[in-house]
Amino acid sequence: MEGCSVARSAVFSSLMLASSLAYSQSSVSLYGIIDTAVEYYNHAAGGGSFAGMPTLTGEVPSEWGLTGAEDLGGGNKAIFKLENGFAPGTGGFNYGGREFGRQAYVGLQNAWGTLTLGRLVNMTTYALLNADVIGPSTHSLYVFDAYLPNARSDNAIGYMGKFAGVTLGATYSFGRDAAGPAGPAATNCPGQVPGNFLACKQYTALLAYDSSRFGVAASYDRMHGNTGASAPLSNAAYTDSRTIVDGYFTLPRLKVGGGWIHRSLSAGAASTLYNLYFLGLTYAPIASLAFDAQVDKYIQAHVTSSTNLVARANYYLSPHTTVYASVGYMINGRNGSNPVAAGGTVETGAQQLGVMAGVRHVF
């Protein structure tokens, strides 16, 4: 009888395991982008010009990652993503040298939305995703604010739900940036300090609507500083806030997008306000060729203003490989010091020309 009992237990366990394996379908995918170029710009800080390979981004940042999902049944899924950002010119890691500096999260997903925990892309990025036709390129509106293409939050909880064209999203970070000062927008503000609730906290929110022909989005992003963090957010009471309102519409072969970004930095003597406006279009005369153009206007009232003009052409050699060329021209006001190229330098008040040509492969 004991032997029969053991045999029945073994059979039952095997059936349960087989049932579990059949019920729980899982998948893991490897993906990535390798994008690099050669760039030139004049009037670099200290005089002269620069020629070389961009270190932060080409037309888009280079990355590779792993993403996976497991079907839990009843319309529920477990998901994860690990995403690395790297510099093709050197092979080094971007995002403060982190192995998975772009994203690293685990979460749950169903018809009511997606809940994630980890290092997350926050709602500032999603607000700009459709309206900004140029994106995180070397020549782009992001030269005015290095945080915008790096809008990510450490130690965060995130939610996003999509309901008949409406998107609702939010993130809350207990400590927004555990990376040291190396890299763009890294601020050495890990937070999670006992007895200091505000230290390095951050929250972002998004409301958007997208149809087949147009879309609009609005987001709000507020972060706190802490003692020991990079200036100017060196106090938990100091805050840095960004509001974005933008939109786009599409026609056959044409897309037009534009918007407004407002930043309010409250940090004692370093406090500042700016407004950034952008308007751009993409025209694709044939399936394998696309032209982009955008104008960006930066205004810091009573201090300076700058205007950035960008034009770009993409030729798609295949679904995976693209060659491109980009031209940027920065018109700085008398006190302006915004470079035409991401990660570049410029003489104060100078007009600056930048050109770039590169290749991108997606896998």
C-alpha cells in the first residue's frame, strides 16, 4: 500500500508539473540598436572645431536588452526588462557606467494596465515620444536639457494603462538616481534615507490621447534633492519640475509634431525658469527615404535665448539597417552657451554649425 501511495504521489506530482508547464507559457527576447557616426562642429569652447565620433548618441542611443513575459493565465502576465546603454566608439557603458542603466524592472500586466518596479523610464520620456520627430539625436532639442533624453528613475514604482486611445501613467521613486555624477543627468541622489522622507524623491504623471491621425499628451515631473547630491539639488527642500504639453498629426507621407516644455528649478541662488518650444515635421516621399526638420526655441527670460535648426535624412537599406545624415545650426543669444551637438561645447554667444553622418543597425 505504501508503494502504491508513493507511486500515486509521483504520478500526481508529474501531472501537476505538466499542467503547470502547459499553463505557464513564457518567452525571452534579445534585442538591440547599434548606432554610431562621425560628427563635426565649429566654434568649440576655447576656439577651434571638433571632429570625431559622438560619445552620447548618434541618431538614437545604442542599446541592447533582454525582455520577457510569462503567461500566468486569466489575462495576467509577469514581465521583465533589462536594457543596457553603451558607446559603440569605445564599448563602454553609458548611464554612469551601469550595466543596465537604461531600464531594469520586473512587473505584472493585465487588461487594467502594467505595474513595474525597478529602474524605469518615466513619464517625461513618454510625453515626448510621439510629438518630437527628431528624437534623442546628436542634433536635437535635448541639447538644451540633458535630463530630457535620460528621464529615468531608480528605485521606482510605475503604472501605465491604455484605454480606447487614452493613456494614463505615473511613476513614484523612493530615490531617483543612485549613479554618481558621471554621465549626462546623473546626480548622485540615491535617497531612501531614514528620517528624511523628501530625500531624492521623484514623481511623474502622464495623460495622453492617440487616434489614427493625431495625438496629444501632457506630463508633469517633480524631483527633490538631498545633501551630498550634485548641484544644484543639494538640499531635500530643493526641487526641479518640468511640465510638457505637446501633440502631433499625420497625413499620408507626412507627420507634424510640436510642443512646449517648461522647467522650474527652485534651488536657492541657482533657481531658474525656462521655456522650450519645438515644431517639426517628417516627410517620407517613398518607403525607403525620410526627411526630418525641426526648429527649437529656448527662452530664459531676462537672461538669454537660443534657436536650434535641425535637418536630417534617413535612407533605409533594409528593415534593419539605415544610413543617415544630419545638420544642425545653433543661434545663441549674447549670453547663450547651448551647443549644437549633444555632449559638445560652444563659445558663449557663438553661432554654431554641426554636421553628422552615420549608420544604424537594429536587431
